[in-house]
Amino acid sequence: MQILNFLKPNRDNIKNYSIIGSFLVLVSLIDVISNAFLKINLTFFLPGSLTTLFPLIIGLIGLNMMRIDYSGNKKLDLLNKNINTNNFNALLTLVILFSIIKALPQSLSWMIFDATISGDSKDACTGTGACWTYIKVWFRRFMYGMYPNEFHWRINTAFILVIALGFVGYFMKENLKKYLALYYVIIYPVIAYLVIYYLISGGSFGLQWVETGAWGGLSLTFIVSFFCLIFCFPLGMIFALGRRSNLPAIKYISICYIEFWRGVPLITVLFMSSVMFPMFLPEDFFMDKLVRVIIAITLFEAAYCAEVIRGGLQSLPRGQYDAAKSLGMGYWKMHIFVILPQALKLVIPGIANTFLALVKDTPLIFVVGLAELAGMLALAKTNPKWLGFAMEGYIFASIIFWIICYAMSKYSYNLEAKYKTER
Amino acid sequence: MNNIVKRYIPQILVILFVVLIFGFLTLNAQTNMDNRGIDFGFGFLSQESSFDVQFSLIEYSGSDSYARAFLVGLLNTLLVSFISIIICTILGVVIGVARLSSNYLIKNSAAWYVEFFRNIPLLLQIFFWYYAALRALPMPEKANAWFGVTYMTVKGYYIPSMVWQNLNIFLYSGLAAIIAIIVLRYYANNLRDTKGKQIPVLLYSAALLIVLPLLSFLFGGVSLEFEIPELKKLSKISYIYEGGISLPPELIALVLALSLYTSTFVAECVRAGIEGVSKGQKEAAASVGLTPNQVLKLVIMPQALRIIIPPTTNQYLNLTKNSSLAAAIAYPDLVLVFAGTALMQTGKAIEIVSITMLTYLTISLTIAAIMNWYNKKIEIKEK
């Protein structure tokens, strides 16, 4: 890079150099943009390979001319500090910029400008772009599965009720707050179960019975992750305490449990729940497939939950235990009033991550024949009237899952930041 | 007395509870199997499997036993995990370092890469690559050559295979190079400790690694030929490539999805590791007169690796377990071949699911045990 040294500016001539430099960068950008958007090759007079490298070389020279340790010009300094610290950095900057520009027109025209959304059959999609009509027509199926169209309000009502009940804690009166844990661990799951059972399954109160085989789509994803979430937390807590116990039998049983579930893939657990588990039940005892899957995922995630909670328990200083004991508290009193409140606060981000993993794992129930979002996509993809739109379907599902998971992970970051400052 | 009650009663109750549950389940299984006329046993493993597997690393046909089918599945699982681990490590290190870059664009592109691939369920990613992206590839007869000799088609990726003469001599020369490097390192360390002289070990090692195998080509009678895949017409419209190695699209989709997904986690581990080394360490090392390269090699890396390796191994384990999602796109891995096809044919649900789970459990526990031992070894021993 010694050769380029004569292009180096100093404090006196930086003004001219930065003008020439930014002009060169501008030229390179215009060249790439016109190439990508307008399909015009401005450098047609150059030989083949040089044409593609031309904007890169020009841009590099331009950035090199603008680079200076300190110029006094705030904008220029900011630019140099952030994207132009040395030649390698400048090269990477240009490569990233150019690839974004090159990819934009293609993806934009496929996703938006050439795409179709009108009409309600495959014939509407004649363009070269994406066929969002497919998503529009199948939208209800993707959301509610095979659940009868006229009953979709039941799913919606149930979800709204369950969410509303979940927020009860925020509005509870001060003197009732001590029962909050009891509410969330025992009362809430029971009420939620009853709401979902009576509203979505139906069968009484004049609501028609809808079997679980018809449930599906994104709503099933929510149902499965919701139940696994509320059940795996208390279970995980029990095993975390068990693993920390000084009673050997309890300790080793907990260790075996945790290590077993953490060592096997979820898909084999689901296989077990669907083909092996029925063999272990009494002969004329029938358990719904969905219930079996929820139990399997709960047992599986509880092991991960337990490890996260154990981390929190371990990070508490010994003094907390000693202080509680010296006040004459027994094992349960000590844990309920002193240890667990502090430990659980510490592990909130870890728990949020476990729940995130749980939500991302729910599409796996597809392998045992429950058609949640991924399963519905697979069904729709093979429908003879709608062949050839796999891409649109998977992009749609990815966007939905991405939004859910991204929101959850951002929320867990926030919680982490919040509880970090409190300590 | 009170103490003994407090200590033993809960344990006895828990043990009783566990025993009762297991007893209840076993009893049910016994009656169920008696009623359906199924007997429990692993004898089926030596029976003829009579199903075919699409892709196998070892010789396999329908006349082989179920045990061999199990081995085929296990090897396929290990293959896909191995390739993905290598790719995800490279990608993860690059992205993790990029996230710490001072360049605004690089930092943010890397951050978005992580956020993007981490937050989409793996199964969806596998489906996307397999059903959407790879289906858009050209048919074999229309495929353009990549790097001149490899062909990416909708039916798979065709790469040249290597035909070796006297492969063992080549391997011996490689082994000799490695031994020479170890001796050289020992000698260099010795020289540094006793006389304070430095020799460029890395340069010499690279030279040894290149020169010795090269000599084996010149004098050892080793020769290497490439068998390049060639287009062959099967029928009027059906073409296929012959010769070379063909990687099925299932394998490619799986490797792509697994390595992109896991690389985001590896990247986070790498970032945390490098950030975890305190700035004072770097400054202290620089102030004793080490060069920037030495600072990185002797001070930063050993400490960063101590933080990076344990969670990264965990990610490798997760990757291996996640590779079981192969069953969803019909890549013949352990779950599909054994817990899928073999279970269908024999109906031995309990035996087959337990064998499959135990296999994964063994892999996990072995690696976990090795990691624990390693962690103990590299732990900073504070006085």
C-alpha cells in the first residue's frame, strides 16, 4: 500500500482531497446503481473483468484520499472513524455497499413490484414476481389450520381471554401481591386450560366439538408453546432444587433426569411420545396426541429450565443461605422467601432464552403429524391447485416467526438490562 | 431421631414414587405387548433389513442387517454434523470478529446476520433451502460449471473425486511432517528458554507441511488423478452426471441450514470470549514489549479460548442433535433410517426408540465428559 502514499492528504490540502475523494466514491456508486437498477453499463469501453472491478478500484482510491487522522470537519471524521479506518476496512465497506445495491432491485421487484396479490386463484399469478395471492387465499389455513372457518372467533376469544388473564398480576392490589406466585404457578394454568378446553375444543355450552386433529396453523404453535411454557417452569424449578439438594437419592435422580433429556434430540422425544408412549399406558386409556406432545415437550424443556435456574441458585452468595438459616428458617421457608425470589430474578434472561428456544422448537411437532404453521405449509405446497409456491410460503412463515422471536429476544435483553442495574 | 426422619423419609418417598411410576409403565407395556403378540428383544438387529437407503457412506443393500442400517444412519448423521461443524466454526469466527469491528457497516451487517438466522426456526430454514432455494437450481443438462469442474444442479452437487496411487506413502509423508513440526516446536521452545533466541516456527512448519508431501509426489510414486463428473444422457429428456462424487440436495440443504443457524450462536460465543478478556491484559502485554502478534497469540487468545471453547462445544452438541431434523426432508440419518423406516418395518417401537435415544445420549455424555475434563485442565488456578 506504499504506492498509494502520494494520495495521502494532510491537514492543509484535506479540503481538496476530500472533494476529489468523495467525487470518486460518488462515481463508483453511480456506476453500480446504474448497473443494478437501470441495466446501463457506464464503463462499457473497458475490458470485461475490469468493468466489474472499476467501481471498486475508483471507490478505494476515493476513500484512500479522504482518509486522515483528524481533519476538524466533524462529518468527515465520523465517516473516517466508522467506515474508513484503513484500506482493508474501506474495501469491506465498499463490498458490502455494492452487494446491497446489487441485491436490492432483484429482491424488490420479486417481492413488491412484479408480485401479485389480487385475485383468488393461481391464474392471477402470471407475473415473474412473488405470488402473494397464495398467502392471501391460504391465510386462514395458515393461522387456524383445519379448524372450521365459522368457529375461528372461538380461538380468537380464547387467546384474548388467556392474555387478559395473564395481565391480572399488573393490576392486582398491593395486599394481594403476595399471592402472585401462587396465581401464576397454579391458578392461571388451570384457568387457561379450562378456557382453551371449553372454547376451542367445545363440546358443551352449545359449542360444537372440534377434535384436536383439526387444530393447526400458527394458533396451534401458540397453544403448544403456551402450555409447555407454563408447565415447564415449575417442573424445572423442582429439578433445579433437587439437583442442589444434599439428599443423595433426590440429587442423583434429578441429575439423571436433567442429563437424560438434555442429551437427546427433541425429534426423538416426539417420536417416543407418538409411537412408544402409547405402549406404556393402560390398555383402554386413550390420550390425545396433542396432549402427549405437550407432555413430551414440557418434560424436555423442563430439563433446560432446571439448568438455567440452577445457575441462578449457584450464583447467590452463601451468606444468603446462612442468614436465612440463622433466622431459624427451614428448607422450604428459606427457599420460598429468601433464595428463590432472588435467584429467579437473576435467571430471567436465561429463562426467556429457554422460552425462545421452545417457541422455535414447536414447528417440530410437524413430524408427528400435527399441522402447525410449518405443517400447513407442507400441506398447502402439495395441493394440486397451488403447486410451485413453496418460496412464498416459507418466506411468509419465516417473517412471522422472525418477528415473534426477535420481539422475544429484544424483550429478554431489556429484562437483562433492567435487572442488571438493580443489583 | 428427628434428623434421621427428615433425612430419610423424603428420599424413601421419592425413590418409591420413581419405582412406582416405572413399575406402572413396565406393567402396562408388558400387558400391551402380550395382548398384541409382540415380544421384546433385540434379535431383529441381525435380521435382513430389506429396504434401501438413498445415500450411504459404506456398502449397503437391502440384504444387509438392521444393525448395518443403524450404522449407515449413524455415519450419515456424523457426516452431516462434521461438515456443518467445520463450516459453522469458520463462519461463526468470521462473524463474531466482524461484530467487534470498528467499521460501522461490517459491525451492523454481522449483527443483522446473527439476528436474522438466529430467530427463524431451524426446521423452517431447512425447508426453505430444500423445497424453495435448491429447487430453483438448473437441471443437470443446463447447469454451468462452478470452478470449471463442479456442477450444482437440482439433483445435487457433483464434484470430482480423487483417485490415489500409493495413498499410504502420501499419508506417511504427512505424518512425518507433523512429527517434524512437533520436534521443531520443542526445539524452538528450548532455544527460546535457554538462549532467548526466536525462530519463525510458523513459517518453517508451513514449509514442512508443503515440502514433505510434495517430495512424496516426486519420489514416492504417489499420483493423484481427478475423476471429473460428465454429463450422460439416460433417456430423451433425462440427464445425469457420472463419475466423481454426488452430494444429494438433502445433504446440501441440511448442511446449509445447520451451519448458518449454528454459526450465529458460535459467533456470539466468539464475541463474548474476546470481549471477556480485559483491556488491561492487552495493555500489560504491550507494555512488557510484546509485538501485537505476540499479544494476540500469547495473551489474548489463550484467555479468550478459555471462555469460547465450553459454550462452543455445547453448540456443536446442539448441532449434532439438531441434525436429526434431517428426517423432515428425508435425508437418511439415524432418525430417518432407524427410528423411521426400520421401526415401520419391524414395529419394535420400544427397542428402536431406546436405541436411537441412547445413541444420541452416548454422544452427548461422552463429549460432555471430555469437556468437563478439559475445563478442569484449563481452569485458571488461583492461589
